[in-house]
Amino acid sequence: MRTPANQLRVLSKVSLAILATTALLSGAPGVTEAEAAIISPDNPEAFKYWQSPDSPDREPYIEEPMPPGFQVIVSQFEGPVFADAEGRTLYKWPLRALRNGATGDREEKPSNCTNEVLKTSAGMMSPYPADLLLPDLDTRPSCTEVWPPVIPSEGAEEVGGWTIIERQDGVPQWAYGGYPLYTSVLDKQPGDVNGGTKMSSSNDGGVVRVPVGPSPGIPPDFEVIQSSTGRLLVNKDKYSVYTWDGDAPNTSNCHADCLLTWTPVPAPQNVVERYGWTVVERSPGINQWAFRGKPLYTYNHDRRTQSFWGADIEGWHNVYTQRDLPPPEGFTVQDVEAGGQVLADSKGRPIYLYNCRDDSLAQLACDNPDSTQAYRLAICGAGDQAVCRKNFPYVPAAPDAKSVSRLWSVMAIDPDTGHRASAGQTAIHVWAYRDRPVYTYSGDESRPGMTLGDGYGEFTGKRNGFKAFVLRDIFQRNNFRR
């Protein structure tokens, strides 16, 4: 059997070879602060991807019966989610096929997340075989330690979509929509959704946990899709809908030549106006949907579903039920050669998130500083923390820095281990997004407009590696995937 050190050493050699090649290709002048769109209250253009902290917009949702002790919290990024009495978000883990097998929970079946500490890989992600020892076995948690099951109180009764199933050990567990429910140890405050996401994940990214919540308050003709900056509204065919600054409240001014480019979104004759949805009568018997007083349109020249092309026309905007709040001041928006825009630091260097999920049946995340650092160190530094910090440096932050967005925080990191620093330890202070440190890539410093570190790692960075913080991806839609 190969040991974890042997396995990770192979990854390290490949990683360093790629880094060396990238360094040789670098040679253009660096990006200056003036060339990037700095995120600040004085730069409205930089706010195109976020809503103002003063905005009251929150996604409406359809109320439904819940057992006592549960509640709905409208989270900042994922919209409405179910939570327990302490405000901890509830998650499900639907079964999903990977390259060499499937894992997760089956609907109406007992949970596959147990209190057993799994010690070997499952071999679900080729080319790695099963039964490789996992790293840091002396501190490795069980699935239930990371994902505590939601246990009903004695005498609890099922209601609506809420049911009680029996775990393999005979203990009852709450389920919603047939899937067992969990909380996440990564969620520290009410409304945190650090354990999973509603954004889609490719199979290479592993079987992720999904926050559970009520249905959005939208008519049947629409759908809400999670993007990297907010909850995008699309029609039933998944084409984006838009609003126009030239309209008045609940009044469309798009006529004649305007209709050659834009199509009003039709509304039925009999409509219950609620959740901010109203109807505009364009002519007798011809109705148009409006949301929050703004008439809705599709763009006749959209090239694909879930598009942002229409918003490139001055005065037109994509529609969101709610958007994220802006990142801390000093971050910037950077155009990238690959097509689109990314979040960047003050000098225009793209920001990266590190993704990691182990190959055990439990699919535990290893992308946060409280988990094993063996995978990350192997990818970016051949096991050497100093080399890792040079190749993918943390984004530094002042210890007392603040952000209007609760998704951003300052984290104290032990530079020798990459773990969260304990009180009294020597620490570096870095920016973190959803409690995960963010990075830049040394290979980008002399290549403005490039994201050379994007996809760096295993399976283009989805399973174990680095992905650019994409705000808009014209070609590959990474703004809809994590």
C-alpha cells in the first residue's frame, strides 16, 4: 500500500514542474493600482456585481409549515435557508456519481454519514486506487463530527416535507424532502453557510453538501439560480431577464424599435400580485411581468441561457432576487484575457480560492485552515509551507480590518502550519472568504489580465487546487460553479 507521503510526493513534483514553467513564461509589466477598478463608495462602476449595504433587497420565499424549533434565515449569499433553533443552517447530501462510484445519501434511506473515522481513500476519483491511507489520521474526524445529524426531540412529529428517518445505529434523524439533515461545524454564527453551497459543482469537485431552504417567492414562469455574486433570476427556459432604466415604476416605455431588441416577459391574465411581483398592462389583454416595480424583458440576442450579455448595453441590468454585499475596500475588479472579470487585489492580481475534498466515502472538505493542510501543501509547495506562501501568497489584511460583507473576515494564520493560529502564537493576518483564506498567484504578477493559477491542481483545481474568484466567465460559466 502506498502511504500518504508517497502519494502526495508525486503530486508535489508535478506541481513544482508546472510552477517553474509558468515562471519562465512571465515577462510583461505588472498591473498598477490605477488600472484596476477599485471597490470603494466613490466608484459606482465597481459595484455592478454587488448590492449596496443599504439595499433592502432580500429574496422572498414561500412560507410552509415547519416543526417547532426550526426557522428560516435569509442568508447573505445563499438566500433563504432552514436553520435550527440556534440559527445553524441545515444541509442535505444527495447521492451523486463520481468517476468510479457514487456516494452521498439516498432519498428516504438512512444516512451514509456515520461516526466511523474513515482511514483510506474510496478510489472514486481516478487515477487514484482505493485503500490509500488518508493524511493526518491521528486528528482525522468522523463524518458526524464534521456534519452533526439533526436529531428530533422526544415526541417530535412530522409535518409537510419534514419527516423522521432512522439512522443505521437506530437513532432518529430529521429529513426534508426525503434527505437526512445535518448542520456544519464550519458555521459559527446564525446565518453562516460555510459548509456547502447552492452553486452547482462538477463531479470532479466531489459530492458537496447543499443548504436546504424554502422555495423562492417567484411565479412558476421563473427560476432562481445561484451565481458567484448573487441569486440570478431567469425565466422557465433559464434565459436571463433584464430591467431598463428607461422604464417608470410599473410602466414600460419599451416600444417600437426597442422591441426589436427586447421582448417583454408575458404575464397571465389572472395573477396574484405578491412577493414584489406585479403586472404591467402593455395593451388591453397583453400583460407583462414586473419585479419590484420594474418591467421584465428577455434580450433577443442572448447567445445562451444564464447570460449577462444584455447587461452590457447601457441602461440594462440582469435581475437578482438578492446580491452579495461588496468585498472589503481595496479589492478590485480585473478584466481577464480568457473572457470576463475576476476579483483582484489592489494591484489587479486575481484572487484565488483553494478547493479540496478528500476521496473518502464521506467526501470531507479539506479547504479550510482547521482541516488537514497536506493536500494544499503538496499542490502548491511540494509539502513546504514557505514555498507554498511564495507560489500562492495569502492576501494580507490589517488585524483590525472590517468588511460590510459578513462573508469576508480577517483570519490569523500560523505561517509554519497553515492552520488557524491559536492565542499567543506568531500569526499572519489574512483575508478570508466564507472562513477560507484567499490567495494570489506569483505567476500572475507580471502578466496583467491573466489567471495563470486558475485550475492549478488536481482535476483543474476542482478536486484539490486553486480556482480564480470569477465574477463573470463568458465562456465556461465558472461564475455558476464552485
